[in-house]
Amino acid sequence: MLRSQITRRIIVMSILAIGFLMCCSIVSLVRTGGSTDVAKDPGPPIIRLSPKIDAGKVRSVSFSPCGKFFSTVKDGGIVTVYNVSGQRLFSVKVPGATDVVLSHGGYFALACSRLNPTNGNLTFLDSQGRVCWQLKVAGAVWSADACSTDKGAQFAVGTGEKYIYVIDIADKRRKFRRWRVPGAVTSVAFTAQGDQIVYATWQDSIIGRCTLRGGNIWQRNAESSSLHYIERLIQTDRILVRAVPNRLGTDGSYVLLDGAGDKISEGKLSAEGKAKVLAASNGQYLCIGLDRLIRHKGKSMRERHAVLLDASGKVICEKGSPFFQANPILVTIHGYVILSNPKNEIFTMSPRGDLEHALKLPSAISRTLASYNSSRLILQCRDGGIYILSASYNSTATARR
């Protein structure tokens, strides 16, 4: 009888223990499944590199808003437009041109001479490289951007004479409007929908948002000792503003703003640390690249670090050491950071800080430019070539994860 009671007690205690363990497992599973980051993480992007594009020594490069075309400008005003496969679409000479802005789809191109007070000429090219319109603006061209319309493209141009121009161009339509702003227009960008403009001026220094006819939506004062540059984030109604000081050796800063001009987060960019900031095109992630000075036993050395932040400025992860100099060059919409190092290698860094080797470049990088949607990167290398790096997510990447 006693043995039977003990046996029943053991069985009951075992059932209770199993039930407790099952409850704990369910709670743990719910916590994991409820994590937004885990649920949305597709794994590292697939990194591909185009064959070398022999562009030679170029002065400037630019992407079209769709990221499927890019342009180069060489000394002498040689303007060349390519698709991202490296096929040259046209090459023409535009006297005095130093910069090009491409419209969506590469249908039109605007060639201009940037920061040249003696040359305010705007030359518009069609998809074949033929001059289709020319316009002279008041003052030097300081900034420009483009967006698409139903029948063509619109270009926004900011000048040193405190004007913003909006130029509408299509097959048979050529028109523009302009209005005054408080200072020289250091930066001008269309919003993600293309129906408004965000801009920055210098002396008087403000950051503002307006309609396509110049109607004020909001303005906020900016520090006059710095030039402010706006990056439009194409997948969200947010903007990243970088403040670049006029004086060398002075720290810069950045601020992430929402569509109403309110601050989401901000930070300093150390001049000593050669700091820079990159943003994902959905405005959900920022990455700071900076040098850290490490001292030990009277000796010091610099390490290059990559610090991933969420939109609020909270640190998610950081990588960098004497053995891995992490230089961020692109941030994807899922918080993966593309890194380069002095050995010409490319890595991906996950939001958890996991590193994965992607590829090795044939030469050191001298310049990078990201597409608006953070999916492609122009790599101008010291071997004289241009390479297009793509970072894509698809079913294969998800399955690999």
C-alpha cells in the first residue's frame, strides 16, 4: 500500500514537472516569435560585383533614382551614361560640365558646372545624349536633384543667389518656376513622393520643406558655421541632414528628421575620428564609421569601427579591432551593413554583429556612392575601374538564413 502511494506521488510530480517545462518552453517560444527583428530578418544580403567598367579618371559619378543607370563626368565635360551592367548608352561633351543628375529610368540628364559663379548653364540631354534644352540660372549651381513625372521628369536646382528652380521637362514640354529662399542653397532634394522639396541654405542657414511652387511647409534654423547636406530616404518620409563645418578639424554632426521637421535622433561626427554617417533608405537604421584611438602601455593605434544604430540613436552593435578595420560603405533596409577593410575585402555585418565574408575587390576603393534605395553601390577603385556592387534579398537568401 505504501509503495503504491509513493509510486502515484512520483507519477504526479513527474507530470507537474513536465507541464512546468512545457509552459517555460511555450513562453520562450512566444518571446522569440514576438521579436520584430527576428521575424523580419531575412539573413545577409547576396553580394555581387559587376565586371570592371573601364571609365578612366572621372571627376564625378551619380545614380539615377531607380538605381539602374549611372553617369560619369571627366575633365573637359565628357558626360557618359551607363546601365548598371556596364553597357555605355552614350557619351557626349558638354563644355564646362562637372556634374550630372539623372532622372528616373535615365530618360533625361541634367549636366551643369557646380559651384562655378561664371557658369550657370543647365544642359538637358535626352536618353540618346542629344541636347534637348538649355537654361541659364541666376548664380552658381550649388545643388540639384531629379524625380519622375507621368510624362517626363522634374529637376530641382539650388543656386548661390538664393534661388530654387523647379524644371519640368517631357517630350514636348519645357517650363520652369523659381523662388527665393533665405540663403545659398547648399542642398535640395525631392521628397520620396516627389510632390514636395526639402532644402538647406547657408547664410541665412535653415533647413526647410516647401511645395513645388515654393509654398512654405516648415522651416527650422541651422548652425551657420556649417554647410548642411540633405539625403532623401526614398522609402520613407524621413531625411538625413549632415552638417559639414567650414573649418578643418572641427567636429560635424547629423540629424534624422521626420516629415514634419521634428528631430528623431542626432549625433556628433568627430573630426579626429574621421567619422561619417550612413542611413538605410527606409530610415530605420544608421551606421557610424569612425576611428577609435586605442592606448596601451604608452603606445597607441587607430582602429576603424562600424557602429550600427536604430533610428532613435540606440546602439545595436559595433565591430572593429586591431585585426579588423571595419569601414561601413552601405546600410540595407534590414540593418545589415556592408563593410570594407584595408585588404580590399567586403563583409556583411548583421544587426547581431555577425560577420560574413562576401568577396575580395581587385583594387583599393577610392570613392563610393550608394543608390537611393540602398541596393547598389558604385565603387570607384584605384585601378582606374568602376565596379557596381549589388546587395539583394530574395528567396535564396531567405532559405540560406
